[in-house]
Amino acid sequence: MRIFLVAPEDISGDSVTIEGPDVHHIKNVLRLKAGDEIFVADGTAKFRCKIDQVTDEVIKATILEKLALTGLPSINIKLAQAIPKGRKMDDIIRMACELGVVEVIPVMTERCIVKFDDQSALNKTDRWREIAKSAGKQSRASSSAEVLELTALETLAETKNAELRIVMWEDETTTTLKQVLDTRKKPKSILILIGPEGGLTADEVELLTKAGFIAASFGTSILRTETAGVAVISALLYHYGG
């Protein structure tokens, strides 16, 4: 059965309130009505609920049972993705969130072709958050990944937001992703940075490694920016048993 994602503030005692696009899906697509059961999750637990009220604007339900979350990735993975051209970012976020990342950080780097003004960046971020939420529903995740606001590379370098931080760089000749994972104990969280179509510059990678990032490659393979993040996330899940 499909799980509907709600915010913690949407749950009060044993009552659940569902608003937004999910109302249409429950009412008009699934054609559920009062008395039917649904599952909701707020990122901390899953709940079996009975629908009490269905209107065009809101679904009201009562919690019947609290269930433990299962099938969660064994490690928190965060993806920092340099902005690619076109709508590639939409697909990157969708696939990354379906795989279970907890956070996506859009990053502006020197070779990013696309440039945003403040309003455009805000509009894009709102769109990406909706994509992340939709992807969480598709994969039956217990919560949707957080999509942060557009971040400068220099700011990302200074932010200690993961126990292990890796920058994937095609010009790295001595260290592969496999070597990094095999030679370190399992971290609680990993941040992966993927560059844009033109790659990261040597100066950018130097900035990152001085800030504590580890530069790694896929060995002899060079992947497209829209492929690299998904490949790394999949490798991490396989390596750590996610």
C-alpha cells in the first residue's frame, strides 16, 4: 500500500491531517472514502490510519497503529550536485531521492553553464523540492529528501556537514572511490560532490581537499554529470549494505 508523507506538525495526538496534491490522489485517483485505511509517515515512524473525513481540500484520519520504519538506508547519503544545463537536475534529484539520499545540495561552480538570478534560483529550488517529495512517494520512502538552496562551492567547502566528504573528479589518478570506501570504517554520513558537464577545475578541487574533502575517481571510467551521482549512490548502498 502506498505511503503518504506528512510533516510532524500534521500529526496531533492520534489525528492526522493531509493537505495538498495528496488530497486529490486519495479522493479522485484511489477513490478512498471515510472508513478506508491508509499509511502515512512523518520521517520518524509509519502509521496505519483510518480515514475519517474526505473533502476537496483536506483528508482527516485517525491513527490506528504506529509502526517501525523499515528498509531505510544504513547510512545517510548527501548529494552535492553542480548545476547542469537544461532539465538534467530534475532527473538527478528524482533518481537520487528514489535511491534514498537525505539531502541534495545544488552547487554553483566555475564551469556551470547555467546562471541564476535570485528569483530564478528560488523558483528552481521550489520545483526541485516538489520533485524530491514526489520521488519519496514513488519509492515509498518514510520522508522526502531535503533540497537546500543554491550554494556556492566555497560555502560548501567550509560546511562540515558529513563525516566523510568525497569529491568525484575525473582527473584524480591515484585514488578511486572503491579505495576510499575500502580503507575507511563505515561513517554515519557521506557527502558526495559531482561536478558539472565541464568538470571541476584543479583549483576548485584543491580548495575542497584543503577543506577536508577526499578526491576520488571511477578509475578509467568518466561518467556524465547526470549519471555520476546515481552511480556513486548505488555503489555506496551496495558497499554498505543499504
